[in-house]
Amino acid sequence: MKPATIKYCLSVLSAVFTTAFNDQITSLQTCAGIKPPTVPPAQRRIITPDQFALIHTALPTPKLRLLVETDVETGLRWGELVEARVRDLHIGEGALLVSRVVIEIAAKFHPTGDRFLIKHYPKDKQPRRLGLSSHIRDLLTAHIAGKAPNDLLFTAPPPTDRRRAGEVAPDVESLGRTDPNPPATPTVMAPSLATPGAAAAAPTAAAPTPPTARTAAPAAPTHTAEHLDGPGE
């Protein structure tokens, strides 16, 4: 296996044995002291300003463009960015406070059966303050006008607003449908193949014979059940 796969499997197995050791199911952490193989870090691809401009201008709304600009400048994780609220934005100081993160989990693991769970600490287990440029600060100031302190900085647009201006919704009845296939040509079976015993006689009938022999050969006798069951057969 590749080093990354070995390291991942070792991490999962170590977690299993750690839980078993803490629950006193086993007296030994079997994975302790095992060194995983070295996994070289993946090379990051840095896009050019022109490439970013193409992506940025292709976004459908100014709110989404501002969301991308804020994320590029601050480097926030997705769960931190979508949980940022108006009260976390300190305009006078030109800073953004990161103190929470939202995660998506299965409903059975949520205390109230919801889809998203807010954790009151980021991934690093401690809040942090991020400085904002004057450009982003002015854009965010205009963006939060009329919002309450507990409102989210960025909210998902309604489904009707996710289409671009002038874009017409497709006809649902026509999605995924194609023209029917042409009717298949019926296959007509040869009479000899449709009668019982034709499969056994097919190899003999398929053997090529000269035309003269075919016309001069006497007709083969027809055997019936009575002939086969009679005396001397």
C-alpha cells in the first residue's frame, strides 16, 4: 500500500486500541511505538491573479463574491466562515473574531436531531483575531447594514435566487428523458429450428453437399415413436 494509506490505517487502528485500553478491555496499546511511514506533503497549486479574476467574476451575486474575498483574505475554514456573525466583526479595530465553528453531522448524533451543530470554539480550541484590510472592512461594513448583532455574516440564498439573472428554469418533465429507441425488427425463426429434434439434426443438415448429391439422395426414412417402440427396433 501507499505510505498515506498505511498512515491512515495505523491512525484508525491506534484510535481503536486507545479506546479499548481506556475502557480496560485490553491491557496493552498495541500500536504504541509504531512509527508510520513518512508521507510527503502535497504540493499546493497557486492560481494567478488572472485566474482568480475569472472565477470571481463568474460568481452569480455580489454576496458570493464578497464571501470569497473575505475567505481569501482571512483564510478561514469553511465551518468558521459560515458561522461568523455580525458581533464578531469589529469595524473600529479592523478585525474579525473567530470563536465558533459549525459542523454538519448525522441527525442521530445531534442533541436535538438537527443537521448542523455549533461548537463554541474553533478547531484550534482557542479564539483568534484576524486583521482586515480597509477594502474588505468597507465592503463588510456596507454588507452588514441593517443586520442584528447575532445575524450571520453570510447566509445561503433562497433556491429561487441561485439562478443567474435572466436564466430560465428547465422543464422538470423533460429532464433526463431521451427519444425512444426505434422498434426492434422481429426475428423470424427458420421452420427447421422451430420443430422438436432440430437441434440434434442441425449439425447434419449444416454439412455442405454438392447439388447433384442433394438431388439424387433418397429421402431419409421418418422415424416415429411407434417405430422405435416396435419389435426388433
